[in-house]
Amino acid sequence: SYVLTQPPSVSVAPGQTARITCGGNNIGIKSVHWYQQEPGQAPVLVVYDDTHRPSGIPERFSGSNSGNTATLTISRVEAGDEADYYCQVWDDHVVFGGGTKVTVL
Amino acid sequence: QVQLQESGPGLVKPSETLSLVCSVSGGSLSTFYWNWVRQPPGKGLEWIGSVFHSDTTNYNPSLKSRLAISADTSKTQIYLKLRSVTAADTAVYFCSRGFTARSLDLWGQGTLLTVSS
């Protein structure tokens, strides 16, 4: 089965850029989606199909995907961006990464 | 505006069958995949399975032998049944709508299901 690998945690200072990676075998040929989940809340789709943002998601959230790594980039990080982030692909089934906790220092 | 709402018993005994309902308001079930996702306390997201057009299902291989997902388009509800539950099935269960490239664009608030005697 297909495996997605994320770092358990990323720390970033306010105003800086956070980069969250999602590793998978030849992930560059797949569509990668990213979710933000705040404590006690349902996940929210922030990027789909590698680079697209749903309506209402700030432009500070962007995605890229190439080779064996997809990346979610959060620019000008705010305190409200502190959350867990999950990547996801389709490989005959929905597959989630293990999640990355973003801490705003 | 489409909204999803999960409902269930809250507590199930070991070896029994877990039954959950996802009620969809503000839209129809047609043309979308509808998914169940769960999250054990303090852990990550796990996809359970999906249903499309009431009769096409796709299940997580690790749960397939115990699982049944169905939908009633007239009631705009999606159903989850998981047999022979154990403590490992304790989780918040979410329903969600499949979107472009099988992303999940809409989610219910989730319902906590505890397996305990």
C-alpha cells in the first residue's frame, strides 16, 4: 500500500514561512491535497490537486509537488495557523499522511 | 449551502456492531463520492471507505471484512456499519464529500464513538 511520510512537527516564528513536506514514491505524478485541522475541529481542505486553493483559503497557503516530495507552504505565518496538517492522495483508496503539528513560536 | 451531520450511539460494547448515520442537507448525494474517515484520540486521520451512487463502494483493506457503507439518496443519508468492534475502533468518526481528484472538500463536525463494556 502507498505510504505518505510527514515530519511530526514544524516550528516557525510569526511572519516567517512554514514548509511542510509529504514524501511518497513518485508522488509527483499524483494529485496531492492538504488539510488543516485545529484541535477539536474537523479537517479543512486548504489545497487540492497540488496547487489549487478552495474558495476562502488565504493566498498565504500554497502547494507544490515534484519527484518524491510534495510541499505545503504557509507564508507570513500567523498565530491562527497553529494546527495539524495532513497530506492526502488517491491510490485506489484515500491515503493520508501521518500529520504534521505546526507550532507558531 | 451543503452541510453534513453525523449521528450515532456514542457508546458501543465490544463485539457489537457500530452504526452511524451522516445526514446531508442543502444538496443531493448524486455525482459525489461520500466518505467516512475516523480519528482515534490523539492520532491521525484514517480513511474508512466511500460510497457512490448508492451502490458503488470502496473500502479500506484493513477494515473491509467488517465494514458496510451504504446510502439512501431519497433521504440524503449515508450509513456506516462496522461489525465486531474492539477498543481500537474508538475514534471520532467524520463523514465527508469527495471533490476533485478525490480530495475531501466538505466535512461534518464528527461524532465520538467509544467502545467499552
